[in-house]
Amino acid sequence: MSSPRIAIVGAGISGICMAVALQRAGFADFTIYEKADDYGGTWRDNSYPGLVCDVPSRYYQFRFAKNPEWTHLYSAGPEIKDYLVGVAREHGLHRNTRFGTEVTGAEFDGEGWQVTTSDGATGRFDFVLCATGFLHHPTRPDIPGLDDFAGPVMHSARWRHDVDITGKRVGVIGTGSTGTQLVSAMAGNASEVVLFQRTPQWILPTVNRPYTRLSKWLYKRVPALGAVPYLFNRAAFAVFSQGLVHPGRVRKLIQWVVERHLKTVEDPELRAKLTPDYQAMCKRLVVSDRFYRTVQRPDVRLVTEGIDAVEQRGVVTADGRLHELDILVLATGFDSHAFMRPMAITGAFGRTLDQAWSAGPRAFEGVMMPDFPNLFMLVGPHSPFANHPLTAVAEAQSTRIVGWLQRWRAGEFTTIAPTHAATDRYNARMRAAAPSTVWTTGCTSWYLGKDGLPELWPWTPGAYEKLIRSAPNTADYQLNLRAASRS
Ligand code: NAP
């Protein structure tokens, strides 16, 4: 039995998860390419003040690496990054990782992949596993004059720790999960925080609390206890996700909760400005118990007039007003549809990824594409996400990928890709299910693709896990069987 040579692109949650799954299955010949200088992906890139994961810590972790030391119910960003670095270290992944090395291209050569990196080197691999994430490329808004601003301008995912906000007038553009966290964290430290809101958000209240020493001690002493919060949260998210994908009671209940929460804003004029005109969860639900309190502070100003331009002294809104600022923060999100790009990927028959995805990212079961044999994706198009933890998605997908690699090792095939017919059927079923989801009920969001349909799995995450953990139907794949003689 030969062992495949494997390239993993990206050392964030899904890259680490994949690498550990390979190790556990006895695949030793893998290289992780990471363009940055550390593990952590989005948790490395995002280091803005107030970053807290809105999924409970004891759920937002790998099942194979349960951490008894989480300090809070909802962990802060640096703690999650440290956890991911710790998992990578514990598994000795540094021996397989090439930091500071960006994969710029990958070309299928008939039986495997020629991978090119930013240093001009090339390597040949039997499989390429893309773990590149989707909240990775910051979006810089196209606002006239942005470059003319005299003070620092920073995207939330490129936080400049050399910029001190103390006593400064800080403008924040964007009211997603990031903008709301940032404003809540900076108020009271900055002299004034001005929040430029284009679209209001529904906010689900929650209470963060520290774990007691006793609870941490117990989880350390009795690791099996980790299953309790895991299963509890899994059940809670299963109920929550019913509301995402079906109209009905759960959706109504969440709507009721967020409307009640909004009523905690006392000034009717401010409350009206903060009231969305779409259903809760249509955009990704923001989770915060601080935001409404923060926007009611005298040193926080909510601006709802559109932004016309940025000039040297600040932001000019459509009413002609200049909002003078010292620092400008862009909490304007990410190009979530890029996935593995800008890597230049060329599959079979010279077909490029840009050609294959000219109508938008498409995949089979979230992990493979026709015409791109032996190329797998983690958290690829139409994987479940929304507020669901990506650790769980990555674990399920890496199990499927390992299953195929084992079959390759057993000599069942040399190359594998899903058929066009199976991929078309799969995508047609998802398109048919999209209208029941909350994401198509009348809002714009990064969840929607060019065709206005969600690029998310339109059923519950549990249904996806069941699918991806089940035995694949060989009829859905084109297997090159020449390898039968290899082993
Ligand atoms: P986002 O949800 O895409 O929000 C971007 C915000 O910027 C929106 O309010 C958008 O307004 C606004 N915006 C964009 N361009 C603008 C312009 N030209 N003028 C004015 N406003 C503009 O981005 P995000 O807040 O960074 O969050 C992205 C995702 O990261 C989240 O959905 C979530 O999945 C993840 N995240 C998770 C956590 C967590 O706790 N787990 C924390 C932070 C982020 P419109 O709504 O009008 O487009």
C-alpha cells in the first residue's frame, strides 16, 4: 500500500482539524501551507477589541481536543486562537507546516496536482485539501475619499495595535457581529464613538459569565463531563436551526425575543432607527447583551444617514454633515464568496476554478467539485454555517475526506471527482429548498450569492452531518480505477 502525498492549504480551524484527522488515520505525508506566520485562521486575523465568539466555548471546540480551561461561557478571540495553536502544537503539526508560504496555484496533471507557492517553488501531490475559509478577504468599502482621511483607517480584521483609541473620536462603519462588538468594547475608552449604520440588525441577548474554578477542575478531572455541554448545545442549536430553515414556531419565538430585547432601548426615536425591516436571522443573527446599552450612552452616536464621502477630517453623510473623527474603523465584512481564490486552480480538461464558478461557487456535498479530481474543500460552498460552529462542520467533513483517502490507499482508485449529473442534482435540490429558509425572506447579506440564493446548506446542520458521515454513493462519482494495479 502506498501513502498519498497530501497538501493542505490553510492552518485555521479546518486545516488543523484535517491535519489531525490525517495523523489519526496514519497519513503522515502531508504539508500544511499557511501564508501567515501562525495557526488560527480567522482567530489569528481578527484581534479587534471586544472580539468574543458568540458560540459557547464548550461547543466551539474540537471533540478530539476538549479544553477544560475555557475561562468563559463565550470565549474571547485571543483565547480561541491560543486553543487552536495549542491543538496544533500538541499534535506536532509544526513539523508539517510551512508558514509564510502562500499557495498561488494548483494544476491537475492527470493523476495529481502540481502546487506552486509564492516563493516560486513547486511540489507534486496526490491530493489537495483546501482549508482556506470564507471570512478571509476583508472588504474595503468603495467610499469616495477614503484614502484622504488624515487619521488611521483600519479594517476590523487588520487591527492596528499601535493605534491608541483612548480619548479619540472613533468612527465605525458597519453593524454586523463585528461592528456591534467593537462599538460595545470601545465606548468609554474613546472620547466618542460614532457608528455609521446602513442597515439595523436584530440582536439576540445573551449573558456571558466566567466558569468557576470548581467547574474547570471537574472538567479536567472527569473529561467525560465535556460531553454534557456539548450535547446540550448541540440540541439547542438543532432547535435554533429549525428556525433558520423552516418557517414556524422557532422562527416566531426568536422574532419575539429580539423584539422584546429591542424594547430595552428607551428613546423611541433611537429605537425606530435600530428597528430592522426584515425578519430576525435573515442576516446572521448578532448576539449581544451590551450593544443596546452601549448605543444609549451619551458618548455613542448612531448615524443612519448614508455615507457620501470621507474627507481629511472625517465622514460626510448624505445630509451634508461632516462627522469629525480621529480614527476610522471599517467593520465592513469579507468577500465570503472567494473561498480558495485568488489561488489559480486548474482542474481536468484545463478547466479553471473561475470558469467552473462563473455562476457562483458550486460543490458536491460541500467538499468536492466535478472536473477537479482529488481536490477536497473544507467548509466549502453550501456547508452549514450561520451561527453553527465550524469546528463541528470541519470534523464531519474531514472524516469523509479521510474515508476517500483510505480507499485510495487501498488501491480502489487513482483519481476521484463527483459527476456533473450528481452535482447538478444536488444543487437543484438545494435551490428548491432555499425559499423555506429565513435567508431569502427579504434582506441582503453575505449569505446570498449572485443569484440571490443562500450559499448555505438549506437544511439543519444535523441533516448535513448525517449525509456527510454516511457512506458515499459511488454512482455519484467518477473514479479512475487504473490504480487497481498500484497497490
Ligand atoms: P458583515 O456581517 O458582513 O457586516 C458588514 C457591515 O458593514 C454591515 O452592517 C454592512 O451593512 C456594512 N457595510 C458594508 N459596506 C458598507 C458601506 N459601503 N457603507 C456602510 N456600511 C457598509 O461583517 P462582520 O460584522 O465582519 O461579520 C462577518 C461574519 O463574521 C459574521 O456574520 C460572522 O459569521 C462572523 N463573525 C462572528 C463573530 C462571532 O462572535 N462568532 C464575531 C464577528 C464576526 P449592510 O448590512 O447594509 O450591508
